[in-house]
Amino acid sequence: MTLLTTKQVQELFRVDRSTIYRMAEDGRLPAVKVGRQWRFPSDRVESLLGQSNGETVPSPRDASVPSEITLETVLPADTAQAVADLAADLFGVMAVVTDMNGQALTTVANPCGYFTAVFQGIYTADRCSEGWRRLGEEIDLEPRFLPSHLGFLCARSFIRIGSKLAGMVIVGGVAPEDWPPSDEEIANVAAETGSPDEVIREHVNEVYWIDAAHQDWIVRNLSRVSDLISHLADGHGRLVQRLETIAALAGATDS
């Protein structure tokens, strides 16, 4: 799937950037959000251009259509936790489900000893979410292992509701090839997390040691886990939207 940038779509429709943003937000343009950036499937954009003959853009959705559904409203917490637990058991690493801002929707399943030791200090979920949010800003939609803010490797796969990115399944705690980190790297982690150097040194090797073949297997299958959540959330979201539409119509009739 080829994704277009906002500038490319702007040039195609010959409208200003703010209009493109509004069209993406209210559903007039098919779009996904990668971090803070909008991206647009080229085939669907070209289809819209063909329908409009390059003269007009699709009209806004009717005002009775309910507002955007978020992952938190359509995915029960126990369901999200069950998926995180399943991913952790299946892949043999730590796993968590977050929204696109990196806010955890579950507890971290199967945490490695290094993460647990750091997290037990003054390092909080809010501070950890910043590192998870940065994973969501990676432009590549396909999962791959990347260095995290704690030094070990993490990979993420996106959860979608409809055509929009709504959250992430993140797995990690994996030692890179050059593990353990240098003294300077340990000092940087200590400064970021507020954990004493000696705590980090004591637990730094309590990570998951898996080879490249196992890492490749994880990233090939991680999308299947996020797709499962996407199907659950999307189905629930459509049901919620229908109920909200019925309620809105009933309210309009009563008035």
C-alpha cells in the first residue's frame, strides 16, 4: 500500500493544508495517523479524485453521525489485557497495549527483570509512555525491532479502527547485539528514569536473549495480534456508532 503525504494530497485536491486536515479528521478523506502525521492511501485518494472529476471533494458526513470512536471506548480493559498476556506468552517477551499517545491500556505482561527493577523506582507509566509514543511516530507501518529509550529492543504493530490508527501492541525487552550498554548509556538511562546506576547495573542483563531468527518470527506474526484487536474494536465500534446514531435520531424526533 502506497501512502501519500499531506502535501501530495494538497496538490492533488488544490486546497490548503488546513482543509486536508479537516477532511482527514471528519472522515471525508481516507487516512491513517502515524504519530502526529497524516498519511493517505493512494488508491483510495485516486478513487475519490475520479469520482469528483477533480472539481469537488466529498461532502462532510451528516451531523447525526457520532463522533470519532477511540480504542478505550470500544475495547474492554480485560480484553486488551488478555491480548497483551497472549502476545507475551506466544512470543516469550514483554507486551503492552497502548493508545497512539503511548498511554498504556493494559499492564505490562511478562516484564523482564530489568524493566521491573527500573519501573519500581520513581520511573512511572507516564514517563514510560513517552518512549512508547515515539515508537508510534515511526513512519514504517510494518513491525520491526528498534532500540527503546531503555536501551533494549521493542517492536510495535498498529491497531486500527476503520482506516485510522487507534493504538499499538508493543513487545520488547529484547537484548540487542551489543548488550549490555556502555557506562555512558547506563548513565543516560539512569538520568532519564531516575533509577540509581547501581540498580541498572544489577539488573541490566535480566532481558530477553533471543536470536535474529526468533526476532524475525515475532515481527512477522505481531501484526496478526494487532489485527485481532482491530477486528474486535472495529466490530464493537460499528455497534456503538449505530446505537449512538439511533439515539441521535430518536432525540431529533422527540424535539
